[in-house]
Amino acid sequence: MKTRDLVKIGLFAILTAIGAYISIPFFYVPFTLQIVFTILSGILLGAKNALYSQIVYLLLGLIGLPVFSGGTGGIQTVLKPSFGYIIGFIFGAFIIGKIIEQYKNLNIINVFLATIVGLMVIYLFGVTYLYIILNLYMQKQTTLFWVLKNGFLIFLPVDMLKCFIATVIGIKLKKHI
């Protein structure tokens, strides 16, 4: 791995942390800009390095640095209902990068579709974890419908907009990186 790759990996880990600080609290899962930087890591770094950037972000938070939404960090954050989305960032960034690596010519449609697939992967991890933590750990006895509504459907329109913004920015930056 080249020094340039390490710098990009670290940069996107830090950008994802910055995105966590731009946050609007909402039930158990806040609105943040983390997804924008996760998506951009997939577009700009490729699958492997995007995966690494999100793993670094996760590890920074787990060792106690306050890089998660709300300025939290530490091993105890694995018990937060929103932690599954952070796990999803790792796989979502990887999938976006993997899909984009398959294209020779990037255009707004294929990059946007790749970001949507990555977003669905993030939701898969996030909503599943939300359901498990609320029901098994917190004993909230929430329904699957409630979790889908409050962990997925409410966020979908805003996150689709974030995907589009990241697509446009990513395509422009990809030409220069």
C-alpha cells in the first residue's frame, strides 16, 4: 500500500467523523452527513481502500475517540441502536467501490445506482441492528414495521438526496484524483 493510499484512507475516516458532528437528533438514529463521506469513499477510493477507511473510522470510535454522532465513542457504543449503521458503512462503502470499479466510463446514472445499492446495504445492517438492540437488549418490544418506518423510510428521501449530491461531487473529484 502506498503512502498516498494511507493518506486517503485516513482522510475519509476523518471526514466520516466530521460528518457525524453535523447531526440532527431523531429518535434512536440521528440525521448526519456520515453517509455522504461513506459514499464518497466508495466512489473515490475504490472498494478495498473505502472499506479500510470505514474500518479505521469504526476503530477510532471504539477505542474511545468521540467520532460517532453526538460526540460519542468507546466500546459501549456497540449497544447504541444506531451502531448497526456504522457497521453498514464498512460494507456499503466496499460495495459502492466494487460496483464502480466495474465501469470504464463513469456517468451520473451508473454512479448514482451504485450509491443506492450501497445505501441499501447500510440500511440492511442498520435496520437489522436497530431491531435487535431495541427488542433484545433494551426490551422495547418494537415491531418490525416501526423499525422499518423509523430506521429506514423516514431517512430514505434525505439519504437519496445525499446519494445524488455525493454522486455529483464524486464524479467531479474522480477526474482529478
